[in-house]
Amino acid sequence: MPSDRRNFRRMPMGATVGFQELSFSTTPEPATSVYADISAGGLLLSSSKALALGTLLKLELKVPGWGKHQGRFGPAQDQDLRPLVAVGQVVRVETLDAGDYELGIKFLNVYPDDQEALRKFIEASAPADE
């Protein structure tokens, strides 16, 4: 039985993501980071602080090259400027050697057309050996 439980193909990426905890009890602080890889189901990002498993995040991702898969009017390069906005949940937290953290984020809510555009972009762009 395979140990990889992923439902979506992942693609290495080194683009920026803005994220902010969704919370009623505290004033969330916005943060910016780089995400290491992405799939239609979530992403892996680095963070200077650990977040608890289950934490909900508002995410705004820059996805260079995904514009031509969005099916919207206008030049594809203009569509690349529009961030992918999603709600995600922290499903994995790992401590890195430098004291930073690696967070596995599962998308919970993404506009369906954006999620489909992301899936098409990854299928067209990801290395063939995966």
C-alpha cells in the first residue's frame, strides 16, 4: 500500500504567499513567506512562527504563469498578477534546523474556477518525472 496520501500532483515553486490567521479572539498579524511547493489541494510554506494544527488561514498566493489557464478575458500576463485567494488549514508543522517552521496547508475554500486553473497550470508545468 503506498504511503503517499496526496490526491493532487505537487509542483515545486518559490513564489510568495501572504497569510493571516482567521481568528475571533485575537488580532491577527499578516505575514509574508515563500511557498516551496503547491498542488490543487494545498501548499507547503515556511514560517518564522509555529501555528497550531487546525489553524485557519486566509491565503493570497502569487502563482507565476497560471494566467493562461484562468479562462478570463484579457492578456494572460495580466491574469498572472491576480493572486489566488483561499482559506486553508494547517495540517502539518515541522521544525527546521534554523528555528523556522514548515507548514503543510490544506485548501478548504478556493473559488472553483481558480482551483481548476491552478490544477491545469500544475499539470502543464510540473516536471514529467513526478
